[in-house]
Amino acid sequence: MKLYHHPLSGHAHRARLFVSLLGLPHELIEVDLKAGAHKTPEFLALNPFGQVPVLDDNGVVIADSNAILVYLAKKAGRTEWLPEDPRGAAAVQRWLSVAAGEVAYGPAAARLVTVFGAKYNPEEVIARAHTLLARLESHLTDHDWLVGTNPTIADVALYSYVARAPEGNVDLSGYPAVNAFLRRIEALPGFVPFVQTPAGLAA
């Protein structure tokens, strides 16, 4: 099993974190984004969108971080990470949509501005991040995990960019339940940290 990743990509960290939490043997292959390795014909054959992460499981190629989480949970038969019941599966999917939407256009976008020089409006994406964090804080005040009573791939999908939100000038200090949630994930056996970048409030 090969995982194509980049250490500064929160999307790639999602996949790397989950494969480690599952304890699956894998080979990490770093894709040099600065050198344009994600735009080479060889990489585009794996993922025509030219994005990391990509999982190559003995010829079964899965692109997109959330799709990789689903694939790994299903392949490993780990229903605690991805419930089989309709209500649980739908609840996880809802948070995967949040990861692809509100997280991507909030804390992830804010971090892209400071770490990668993206041309987003900083005030706009930081405001979106705080809207999301307020909703997460409300939910996590009464719940240890996003879905049910144990961690699922929903928690993995949200962790990386929320944990590194300060790098995008998004202050987490006013969200005690969110911070406690991040510490719970970091305490899981097999946890691997997302590299810290000295940017934004983390500078």
C-alpha cells in the first residue's frame, strides 16, 4: 500500500493519520509540489486532478482524502470508524461534507493564505473559520466525538485543518470543547502529528 502525500497538506495528513490509526503497513511517498511533481504525466495517471493524497493499494487507486478514509475503513472492516447502520453512516457523511465544504473554505483556506500565499480574502476565510468553530464548539460541548460514542472517520477528516487553524490566523483559544476534542484525537493509539508551520498566530 502506497500513500502519495505532502507533509504540509492537511488533506494528505488525514489519510496518513487514518492509515496509522488503523495500524496498516504502508509506504509514504512524498510528492514534491513545489517542483510540480503533481502535474507530471505519471502522477496525473494516478489522479487527473493533480492533487494529493492518492492511495495505491496494489493497483487499486483511490484519490481524494475523504474517499481514502472510506476505502480504508471498509477494507479493514472497521465499522466503529464507519458505521454500517443508515443513521450512523449518514451522520458520518454529513461531517465528511463539512470537511470538504466549511473546513476547506474556512480554516484550510485561511492557512493557504499564510503558508502557501493563496489569494483568498483573509478576513472572509477567517470569518468562515470562526462560524464553523462556533458550530463545532456547540456540538462538542455535549459530545466527545462528532458521531456516536467513539471516534470515526468524521473526526479524522476534521482534525488536521482545525488543529492547524492558528497558522491561518484563526485563534482557537475561545473554543475549549474544540481544543479538548483535538487533544482526544492526539491521544489515540497510532496518532501521527501534522507538521507545524511557523505561520500566522503560530509564527
